[in-house]
Amino acid sequence: MRSQLRDSISASIETLRNDTSNEVSQERQDSWLHKFLKRFGGKTIYVYDKLYLTRYYLLGDGSGESFEIYVHHMHATDSFRWLHNHPWKWFFSFVFSGSYVQDMYDRNTNTFGKQHIRWFNVFRGLNRYHSIRKLPSGSAWTLVLAPPKLKDYNWGYWDDENNEHIEDNVIGHESARIEIFGNKQLKD
């Protein structure tokens, strides 16, 4: 069963690797907003050397030890990822440019859904999973507020074939590369 999940993710990764529409130009690096926000420090994540996500830490360092506020610039969808959850009881995301479409699963009610997030997203509960499936404008910028991470809880994926949570370290993303920028000493 897990091998089927891995095969499904591998197929999605191959699609992402060959997807030329996912190319993002150098304009992100030169935008005034990026130039301003990079002073706060952050990281850019690449998947198969394609921009995936840039996170700017306005408050906090990514350790999750305290309340954090950051800006996400989503460059690409989660096409290579299964539905995933987060190690917080809740988080709030305010969209200030673009929008995104997410697939969702609520483990408590055993319901799947799709949601187009245009303004804000209040994500509550460890038993809720989501995955960004579409960026209608090509990218999206969000302001994210997150409480401290829960101790002894690892985020991961929902395997709907076996109805179980799979911790991230089981699947992994060997193709991911992270570039840290700014003056803060960030935690991965």
C-alpha cells in the first residue's frame, strides 16, 4: 500500500520535473517586494531546481518554538505531494496577491473537499489535511500566522488507501533544495 503511495508521488514528481509551464522567471528575484522582505531573512525551496516556495520570516525563525509570522510566496503547486497536515492546532493565512485552490480532507468527519482560497484560510486541527493544487494567477502571496509547533508531533501525509497518517520522514523529498537568505539564523 505504501509502495502505491510512493509510486503515485513518484509519478507526480516526474510530471513536475517535466512541466515547463512551472518555470518562474528571474522577476521574483528582482521584485521590490522580494527585495524588501528578504531583509527579514527566510528560505527558498526548490523542487527539481524549480522554484516551489519562498518563506520570509517577519517574526520567528522557523523553529516553531514561539508564535511566528511569515510571508509565503507560492511559486508552484503541491503536484508532487500527497495531502499533508501541519504541526499546529491552527494557522491563519491571509492572501494578499493571487489565490490558490486546495484539496482538503477532514479525518474527523471523513470528508474530502476542494476550496478556492481568495482572501483568507483558517486551518484548524491536526486531523485536517490539504494540498495546493492550483495557482490561478501563476503564484500567490500570503501572510501566515502560526502558533508554536506542538511538541512530539510531526507533520505528514494522509494515505487514503490505508486510512492512516504517514510521517514525512517515511516519504521524503530527495529532490528538494533549500537556500537560506538574510541575517537571521534560521532553523530548518
